[in-house]
Amino acid sequence: MQTNAGVKRVPSVHTGGSMNVMLAAGALRDDGLIQEESAIAQALRDAILERRLGPGSRLPEEQLAEIFASSRGRIRRVLLALAREHIVVIQPSRGAFVASPDAAEARAVLAARRMIEVAVMERPCQPLTEDAIAVLRAVTEEERRAHAAHDSVAMIRWSGRFHLELALALGNAVIAGIVSELSLRTSLIIAIYERQNAMCCLKADHDLLLGTVCEQAWAEAGRLMSRHLLEIEQNLDFSSPAPPASSLSLILKR
Amino acid sequence: MQTNAGVKRVPSVHTGGSMNVMLAAGALRDDGLIQEESAIAQALRDAILERRLGPGSRLPEEQLAEIFASSRGRIRRVLLALAREHIVVIQPSRGAFVASPDAAEARAVLAARRMIEVAVMERPCQPLTEDAIAVLRAVTEEERRAHAAHDSVAMIRWSGRFHLELALALGNAVIAGIVSELSLRTSLIIAIYERQNAMCCLKADHDLLLGTVCEQAWAEAGRLMSRHLLEIEQNLDFSSPAPPASSLSLILKR
DNA sequence: GACGGGTGCATTGTTAACAATCATCGTTTA
DNA sequence: TAAACGATGATTGTTAACAATGCACCCGTC
């Protein structure tokens, strides 16, 4: 599924360079899965990311097989892969469900993110290239556009994307893979514990961050990143155990 | 995340203590795998960690199924899980092999480790408990013992274990999982690129580190950790592409 | 009305047979 | 001699049928 509808348009002149990085993002490789499986996995990740599939949702093998015009065996492999990413839970003899992390796990994930992403800011292990800056600018531009259009799905996606590109630009592919996984888990967590009045995770934080990054003010960038992630955490409400218990309605195919 | 809640670890006693510490290690849960599969996966990880299975080794499904008295289907699941940990590579229609990361991947893994583990030292997100210190002391004691006995297998294992316990003590379960995976990848890397005259990865670095940790001298601990990991990296020789090409001799079952 | 047991259905788990693919090696030919 | 070709065997990939499990529903009894 590199037909990722929205991902194509990077509004910059240097289509060539951006394109490359664009591809890399979706394709941060799904080791051990063949193309078709990888596509299904990505479709499920997208559905979770965009909250079409809520935490606790049932994921029946046969139904998924039909939806994706695939076989049960293949779905099974995909579900195992997603279980290893901690966004799906497999209960033996019961089936697979979208994970619904508890408060402790939520805190652990966020703490890990803070630790890692702040470290990436403070001590980048790669020089910042012009290309990388261009990509980051393009992403924040997309974020702004999504925000203006009140397109919350796009907002979620580009927001995650910003963190990923940052990890890729200042860290490396291994770190980016880790950040990517933690990002996805985070968005599951937000789906469960978000405060009602939540400010939808963006108030130009990313712009600010990008500014300091461009100036190579690493210490300040680290501080901003820390604050940014702390804010996300502080906008969670762990008091309501609230398992939203979504139905098995699958609006997966597009 | 009560992952390690049930496992009480008391360091003191020789066999008993060590055993307990042993258990906790593998048990950093293998999501999506049933017990039997998890055991097989751990056996393979151990074999790789201890370099009984060298990089590039072939891993035929049927043979593994026989060795572990299991079925091909189950082996298949295990291999997929290990592929997602990047310690096994699955080549479609060709089979599974122990991964042999190239220089670029090796550097990325080590850089990621340095970034993350240094961050854990510098900014622990948990107060250091007495229990944790006891466990860490026990591990270094085991390391010393293994070193004295020239038991390189035990040395490798306890060395990795030290890093894991550190991440668990000062970080959390999520970070420990990440460190655990990176550790395993590192030991694959060392198996490939280690300099002949390598000093076998331990010259009391861990003792020193533990000392500063106990004193809660975080900045110094971070510096030591950084140096420690850099030393590992500097003892690698990427010039010889040397794929040791090990046979498929499987001394897996114990 | 609540509890316990039992039946049937829906779903997952497992297996075995078959199909497809790749490597090996011997043979042929330029 | 070396390259190309082709058959053979070994290994992986896929499927479909069957077994096992858990769940919901119904019924009877207390």
C-alpha cells in the first residue's frame, strides 16, 4: 500500500529528494513480511492511528481475510507482527484485539519516548542536512494545512510523521523505527485516555521545535521536545478506566 | 505493566539467586507467541547470543521443527518473530538465516544504543531502589565469576544482562525491551566484526558504572556508559567484510 | 429470579497434503 | 574449457479440511 493517498503531495520544489524520504517513511521496512502482508499490516496500523479502529476492537481472522481479499494464514502472520509491535493483543483461542494499554503501560511508553526523543534532540548523531530540513518544513506545512482544514485524521498522521522524520534526520533508521513504534502506541494511548477538552496535540509546538533545530540549538530543542511530550502526557486522564469497547465495524478498506 | 512483578529477585545466594535472575531475563514478554513458541524463540536467541549460531547460518524449518519436537507451522511463527527483531532474515522462497548486518546497520545499532542507554543514565525516570542495586551487584558478581572461570558464554550473557537490568532499574519495561533487542543485535554484530585481539568486552567497565550509579552521579554515569559503548564500537573492524558463513550444525537443544 | 448445566455455533488452532520455487549437479554444446 | 541447459531433489509456500476451544443461548431446577 504505497498508494497512501495523502502521502504523495509534498509541497516543495525539490520533488525528487522529498519523494525519496517519503517512500522511506511508509516503508521503514516490515522485515519478514512479504509485500502483501506488509500492506495489510499498514492498513491496520493506519486504521488504528486514525482511530477508525478503537482499542479493544475485535479482529476476526476470517473477516479480515475477506476484507483484504487474502487468506486466513496470511492475516494470521500480520496479526502476529502487530502483536509484536504491541498494538494488537492475541488471546489464545480467543482471538486478536486492538490493544488497550493500561495506565502503567501508557506512562512507560510516554516516558520512553521522552527519554529517547529528547536524547535525539540533544545529541544528534548525524549532521542536519538541507534535504532533511526541507522535508521537515514540508511536513509542518502539511500539519498546518490539516489544522486549517480541521482534518483531524491528517493532523494525527502528519504529527506522527514529524516525529519520525526528526528521528530520521538527527538519529538514524534504527532510532526512527523505534520512534515510529512508540508513536503508534502513543496514538492508541491518546485514543483511550485523551481528555475531552484536549487541544488536539498541536499548538505550533512542532514549528517552534523545528525552528530551534534549524538553528542547531540542541539543548533548547531538547527542552522543547521534553515539554511537548510532557504536555501530551498531562492531557491524559487515567482516572476513567474507560475501555471504549468499540464494535467490530470495520471501515478498513478504502 | 507488571511484567516482572511476579519475579522476586534475591541476589545473594549462589545458585538460587542466579536462577531467579535468569528467569526474569527471558520473560520480558514475548507478545503474541504462546509459551512453547516463546521457548523456542529464546533458545534460538540464546544460540545466537552465545555464537553457537553464527551470522548467515541457515535455519531450515523442518530441521528446527524436529530439533524442538514441534511443527513446521510453529517454527514458522517463531522465525517471523525473530525476523521482526532483526536477528533473522527471511528470504522469500529461500528460507530463514541468521542475520548478518552490514557495517552501516552495525553503526546505526550502536549509535542508537549509545543514545538511548546514555539517556537512561543521565536522566533516570525511576528512583533507584535497593532491590535494583542488589540485582545489579549480583549480576556484576556473576560477570566477575564468569570472567574468572574464562567462561565466555556466561560472560556474554551476564554482560548483556547488566545492560538490561540497568535499563529496567533506571528506565522502565518499555525501554528495557528496546535495550534488550539492541543488545542482542549488538552481540550479532560483535560476532561478525570483532577484532581478533578484542578484549572480550569487559574490563571492569560495568563495576565502575555501577559505582557511579549507586552514588547517583548521573552525569558521570552517562559519560562512562558512552565511553563503554564507544569502546565496543572501536573494537570492531569493518574492513573485512568477512561473512563467517557457518555451517548448519545445530547444537541448539540442550 | 438466579444459578448450573448443557447444547450449538462461531472462531481459532493444527495438520497434512499439495503446489511452487530454488539450488545442485550432470550433460550437452559451442 | 566454459557456458548454457535441463532434470532432480530439497525446501518453502499455500490451502483446505478437521479438531479444539470458548461463548452465547436456552432450558431446567431450586
